[in-house]
Amino acid sequence: MFDWAKIILIALQLINKWMDWAQERKLINQGRDEAIAEQLRELFRKTSHAKKVIADVEKMSNDEVDSALVALEPVDPPAPVPSGGPAKL
């Protein structure tokens, strides 16, 4: 049978494993919370910028919007697509 020393040793080992598990869970949850916070900060930054752009565009006249959109067009026209459609492999 077990003597008291072995029983106490087993109990302490179990407690130690449980404490390690609890610490790992805490670190995992902390990392998850930090990742979520970073994603929310990035989303907020993007939506704040989008709101500013929308507000700036709404202040522009139609002619100003048209000229700004023309300025965004590529200088070289895109290559024409063959009339036969995409090549079959």
C-alpha cells in the first residue's frame, strides 16, 4: 500500500500540474485577447479613414469627383482580351 509520503507527493504533483495548466490557459487567453484587440484597432483605423474619405468626397462637386476618378485611372489601357475567350489548357 501507499504510505503517507507517497500520497502527499502524488497530491503535490497533481496540484503542480493543475497550476501549470491554469497558467497556460491564462497565457493563451491573454494572447487571444491581445490579438482581438489588435484586430479591432486596425478595423477602427480603417473605418475612421473611410469615414474621413467619404466626408471629403461628399464636400466635392460632381466635376471635382469626376476629375479625381479620372486621375485614378491607369495611364496605359489594359491589354485587350482575345475575342475567342480564355485559352483552354
